[in-house]
Amino acid sequence: MTISNQSIATETEPGQLTRSCLICDGQRHRPVFSEFGVEILRCGSCGHVFSSFAGDAHYDGFWGENVPDSDHFYWSQARTRMHQDFFKRFLAGRSGRLLDMGCGLGFFLKAMGAYPSWQPYGCEISPSAVRYIREKLCLNNVICSRLQDCDFPQGSFDIVTMWDVLDHLLSPDPALRRCRALLKDGGMLFIRTPNISVQLPRARLKKLTQNTHGEHSYLRAQEHFHHYSRSSIRTLLERNGFSHIELTHLHPIVSSRSVVGRAIKNACYEAVRATAILSRGRLNLDNLFVVAR
């Protein structure tokens, strides 16, 4: 996809930028990373990290005009074990209605067919992705809409999921408020999003060692508007009506097709999980898997 390279934070004096921080409304930020000429900024007040890129807040062209007819390994098979972890932990032995917000190509919803006591629904902004879901996966409970504009009744879902969606939302508060309204009393919001506490050091190391001369996207600054930490995502959720916020761990996306590659990725996951347990959650080297009630 083609996106114009434009900054939404303009410098007024050295070290000061005009864009307000999503988390604390602060206006003093400093660059901590750069890719494709786009700066990644850290708020000087609360430490939240975000992109200076001026993207479309309601961009629906991620999948293009037509989704190619391929195996889509990354979106289906590479995520299988992660989805199975979720199903066993939150769906098995229960029943209800689940809404996947930003459901992409629908493979998570399709996999829910193994749990017939659950009714899966999807909400996706991309018309081509919705067509793919309906025509290729034969799923009909998917609407093409922004979540805050959908016509689902309030209190109609037991679980709302957001898999790698929150970081793409320039202004996430309206969507999160809508999630809160759509959940039944005691309902659960589940979010997966990258952990900037891990992603930023990793991006710096890769940029230093790979010598790609600025040609590689490490933090996807033109797509990921916000890069959350454990504290920033907690603040965001609490102000939108969520409580009992905790982190969990699911198996990672394994994009390697080789046995060795999969074994290494899973071994890293076990090490990360053990580190979190031994530190009593103080040291989280995993992506953010967030459960909020």
C-alpha cells in the first residue's frame, strides 16, 4: 500500500512538538527512533511512545482493493497455536457470543467453529477483507464498519477481542468505549498488541546490525500509531471504563515453516513466560496479551 509520508507533530522549538500525548495530553516529546524519515516519539511526561506519522485515522486500505487468493500462512497457520491457547483458556467449557473487532481475514473466527457453543461475530473496516471472509471462509456474521458505528445492541457480547488492532488506531478511545458498551456485565475485553519495552530495544539492535540503510521497517511507523507499554495500556483502559486488568501469555506467532525455526520460537516463549513468573510479572518480555473486565 502507498501512504504519503507526512508528520503530524511539527516542531515549534528544539525538543518541543505540538502533538498532544494520547495518554497524558503532554506536548513535550523527543525522538527515540526513526525509519523511512518518520520519527517515533516518547512523551517527556509519561513516557508513552507513538509515531509522528500523519496517517488516516479511518484507513481501510490495508488489504488493498482485492485480497489475493493464497494460503495467507502468516494470518492463519502461523497464529494457530496462539489462537488455540486463547480458546482453551477462555472458551472451553463455556458458551456465549464473541465479537472480534478488526477481524482481518477472519481466520480466528473460522477457527472458532471448533467451539459450537460460541457464536462468533466480526467487525472489519476493510471492504475487501469482508468480501474474502464471506466468499472464501463462508462466514456471514461479519459487518463492514468502524466499531463505534456498528449497530450491535449494547451488552450483547461476553467477549470482545482485538488482535493486533489497538496499535493501528490513531484515536482508540471511541472504539474502547464502544467495546465497553457492547460487553455484558462481567464481560471480557482481550487485546494483543506489541510491547514497546521489548520492541524498541529490538528495533535499535536490528537497525544497528542489519545495515539496511533505512530500507527496512522495524516498528512500522506508518501503520502503528501507538506503541504501548504495560503502564500506558492500563491507563488507557481504565479511563474507558475497564478494571481488573491483567496480563497473560499465549504462544507466539510462528512465521517460520521450518521445524528448527518453530522450535526456537517456542523455546523463546517458554523462557519469556518463565521470566515473567519468576519476577511475579515485573519483567515482561512478551507481547502484551491484556485481559480487562
